[in-house]
Amino acid sequence: MPLTRKAVAHKLAAYLHHEISLDDLVAWANAAMMEDDFEEAHYDTIRDVVARLGLANVQAFGLTWEDCASILKQLGYNARVEIVAV
């Protein structure tokens, strides 16, 4: 089954919600790049985003909030911050 924009957005959301670590996100992205099975209608966007996520643990690239918001925008989603009492 091809990797979709929605699946990539959900994986990034899992990272932002601290459900997975940065290392897990990078490992997932690298595995996805090796499979090279992306939704055809959005192949270039998904490939570029997944490639970027695969470099997120390299100090020169990193992954800022602005990066995440931009990536989600490329995938057709908007990022928002919600403050929740603990």
C-alpha cells in the first residue's frame, strides 16, 4: 500500500505529540525512502518530505517547529498549538 500524505502527517503528529522519538521518526522515514512506495498523485511532495524527515537527526538539518509546520502545509495540513492543563 503506497504511503499517503495523510500517513506522513500522522507520523509527524505522533512525533509532535511525543508518542514517538525523533530517532523513531528518522528510522521510519529512512525505511520509507528505501521502499519508495509513495502515493502516485503526490509522489514528489511525499518523497521530498520523507527525505527531509530522514535527515532530522543530523545537527545541520534538525527539525524545528517551523519546519514541522511547513512540512504539514506541504502535505495539505495546518499545524496549531493547543494548550492543555495537566
